[in-house]
Amino acid sequence: MKTVFYPRFDRHAHGEGLKAHSTHYCAGCGHGIVHKYIAEVVEELGIQDRTINVSPVGCAVFLYYYLDVGNTQAAHGRAPAVALGHKMANPNSVVISYQGDGDLASIGLAEIMHLGELGIPITVIFINNANYAMTGGQMAPTTLPGQKTTTTPFGRNRMYGTPLRMAEIMAQMDGPVYVERVALYDNKQRIRAKRAIKKAIQLQVENKGMAFIEVLSECPTQWHMSPQESEKWVKEEMTKYYPLGVKKDLTGNLDGWFHIDPPIFDSQKVLAEIGASDQIAPRFGEAFPSHLAEQDIAIKFAGAGGDGAQTAAMLVTRTAINEGWDATHIPSYGPESRGGTSYADVHVAEEEVLSPAAPNPQLLVAFNAPSLKKFAPRVQENGIIVYDSSVISEIPDVAPSIRMHGIPFSEIAVQQLGKLMVKNIVALGAFQAATQIFPEEAFLYAIEAMLREKGKADLIDINRRAFLAGIEAFKKEAVPGL
């Protein structure tokens, strides 16, 4: 008969021999018992093909070796966020976020609180063994007062803070509909634990809401106890600080409220849904601008609030996409109201952008002195820097191979065009002329399209003139007297 457990485990010895049928957990650890209960419940409810386990960093990191369901590995603490993504992408799925105390109650505290506020039907199984078991037994947010760990060798005292009672915290939030704390130290408690896990998963199947089950689990290895001593310690010590029982249950007359349509993945339907045009933008270039970089071009636009760096960066990104390349735009808003630097990272790739950040760009456009000072030294060899010479007088030292072009963006915008607000488009024209990244017509098409989308068609003419003025200014700077 098919079960939710894989018929053999490949974690050790390539799935051969006795190890093919045993987990990697220490003798007496509670993780394996909880895995068993989840597997049994999934089988009893007939939801194997709908279930997705999200496992974290920690002792349960290898959960996917054991349960034959959908499995996703999450970064440390981020299991609730990954679980939420799965649930929204596939509302019919049954998502189980499985986390330890160092994962959920520490680095993942913000994520579990956010999930709790939402109350989306997701099942959270929280294993509390009062220490960071996988990494050496350090103090965790749930370590008991007086408990010795590798980082509290004399016991946890008030200077280390007090432990978090996560079940009580989650029960106070409006989102969760069912919260219970259970244990595993004897058969009676194990029966209760399985019953709680089944109810928590059943509530999700019925679309009634989020459930949170905290399991007090033994950790003989890091507690330096035998399995029997560990069970006794949970019963006599842990339950004093973490009392067992139901902390919240609103499920009596609760209806299944969670009913949403799955996301649309058909591109034509998405375009129709958002009212976008399906018209393919014309391409003005013939090849990827490999004269700047072979496959991926990193660009940074930087300035202060109001300089228009973000808009210029977005226009480059749109132009690249129109030309048929992959492109990304990542904004970063610093303390610009205090004179700091706000910047945007852009990547243009021939096939696929692998990382959207541009800490060491090939191309830099700087609108103010702090931006040039901060980012110019980070530009790669043979890179290009275009900066506003209207407001920047001090030029930082850069590698000799880097080409520096000072163009008076602000001065041109005010004196020639009468509007300081178009200095970013002047900068964009100078950038195009300096880099030849895309043809002039490609940029002008993107500028006009963006303005029309924003209902600002009356600004097309002045933006066009600003762009061309930037090109002409670069030509004069590059060839004085032109």
C-alpha cells in the first residue's frame, strides 16, 4: 500500500540497507514522531497530491527526504513567507510550514507575525526544543530561565531576556483560528499531539483559517540527557513555563471563507486583465550592445530626491525590454530628504539577468556630488561615468581606463528648456550618446509611451527636446568646439 513516507530514504548511504528506512534524527528527538503524525494525517485526509511541506534551516532541513509530497526549502526563518506564496499561487494546495524555535521565534519572527495577521488558511507546525539544536545547542528565544546552553553556560538569566511563549502570542492575534500547545513525553500526550495536528490540517482543507501547533520536543543530544531523561525534563520543567493545551479555538461555527481564484499565467489574459496593450514595441537596434559588456550590462543611476534617477532608470529598463533583452530595475530610496543618495540599479542581459543588484556597475549616471563620490570608485575598469557638471565640481579619483563625461544636466534643463524637472531626460540623452547602448529612436519611443500611459502626452515635446539636448551636449563635450 502506498504511504506518504517514501519507501526508502536517500539521506544516508544512498538509500541502501538499514539507513534507507531510518531518519537522520538523534535517538529520542521529537522531529521524527511529528513527521510520522503529519504523514498519517495527510494519508487519512487523502490530500497527498495537494500537500506542500515548507521546511526551514535547522534540524528539519531534510524533511523533503522523508515525505512524498510537494516540498520546498525555505531560507532561515522565511518558511511562512514561502508558504504564503504557495497558497496564493495554488489556493487548492494544503501548505504546512514546519519550523523550529530558532527558525520561527528568532530570525523568522516578523514572517510568522505577518502570516498570523493575515490568517490565510495555512498550517504551522512549530517544534520547540528550547535551543538551536542543529548548530551546537546555543540559546534560543525559547530557552528556559536558568537553562544551560553553549552560549549560556551558567544558565539563562534576565540579562538574556525572557523566553517567548509563541503559542500565547499567536493566540492573541486576530488571524489564527486555532492554536494549541502539545507535547510528546508519553503516549497520552502523543495522541493529543496527533489529534491537534490533524485538526490544524483539517481546518485548512475546509478553508477555515490559519492554525498554529506548538510541539514541545525532546532534544537529548544538546540537553546532554538520555531520551528518558529528556521526556521527564519536558514534563516537569518545560510545561511549567509552556503550559499545554488549547490557547485559542474559534472553529465551532466557522465557515470556510477562503475562496480565491488562482493566478493567471496566460500572458494574453494578464494583459487583458490589466488593460494593457498587446502591441509589440518596435525594435530599433540589431544586436545586443556587447561593446559595453559581453552578456550583462550593470548600470547605476544615483542622485537625491527629485533628481529623477528612478524615472531615468525605469526608462532604460523599458527601452531594453522593448529591444528584446531581459532587464531589471531595482530602486533604493535612501535618506534623500536629508541630502543623502537615492539610487537605482539596472541590468540589461542578452538572455537572463541573474542578479538585479549593480554594486560595481559598468555605467554610472550621477546627479549630485555625494552620488559621484560614493559610486564612482566602484565603477568597473573601462566603464563610463556621466555626471551633472552644473552641480558637481569635485571629481573623485577613478581608474584611468574609466571615461568621465561632465554634462550640465540642470543648466541645460533650466536655460534651454525652462524646466528643471526634465534634467533627468537631458541626462538620459547624454547617457545614450556616451554609451550607444540603444539607438536614439528606441529611447524616444519609450519616453513617449511612458508619458502617454501616465496621461501626460502634453509633455512629450519638451521631453523629446530634453533628450536631444543631452545628446548634443555630449557631442560638444566629447568634441569641443563642435
